Amino acid sequence: QVYLVESGGGSVQAGGSLRLSCAASGLRFNSGVMGWFRQAPGKEREFVAGMWWSGGRTDYADVVKGRFTISRDNAKNTVYLQMNSLKFEDTAVYYCAAKAGLLIKTTAYDYWGQGIQVSVSS
């Protein structure tokens, strides 16, 4: 019913930029949150960024603040993650996620995309 499909990943050199896209289908929230998570090999999945899907509020992991920006295009039902000044440590599989409610910085999201690889070389 609900599915999220990521695109825009790939390989870049440190200092470069990528923009991830998440095409969302089937979401029917009165209020809700769209988020991005990532998981590096051997590490736990971690919150990266999130926003109210209706607009307004955003939140970020401390490690990406000032470098990553989450945004959306409601007409396209798409959420973006603009990643600038990429570091080797940003290398991970990135997941789009969605949840009901207003709490952004939580792992308790309801729906998840399949993930997309981002690789940053030094």
C-alpha cells in the first residue's frame, strides 16, 4: 500500500555533493513525518534528517547539521536529501522513511524504503 523509493545515490569524492530523492506513494496522514536514515556496514541504523510532510519543521543529526538539507516537493510527492561537503564517514546505505505524528527525531518510523548506496571516497 505504502511504498517509498529512493534514487540519486552513487559515488562521489570527499567534499562533493549528492541529492537523494524519495518518491512516496500511498501515504494518507493527517499529520506525519518524512525522514532519512542511514546504515554503514557493521553499524546500527541512525537518524539523519526529517521533516513534517506538511512543511515547517525539520530536524537533523548533529553530525550532518550544516551539510545536509531535507526538503520536499508536494506536487511530486517527493522528499529530498541534499548532501553537501560529503565525508568518507557519510558512506552508508540511506533509507527514506515515513511515520504518522509530529515527532521527527525518532527511530520509530512506520514505513521504509529499500535503501540506496552512498559511497564517499577520500
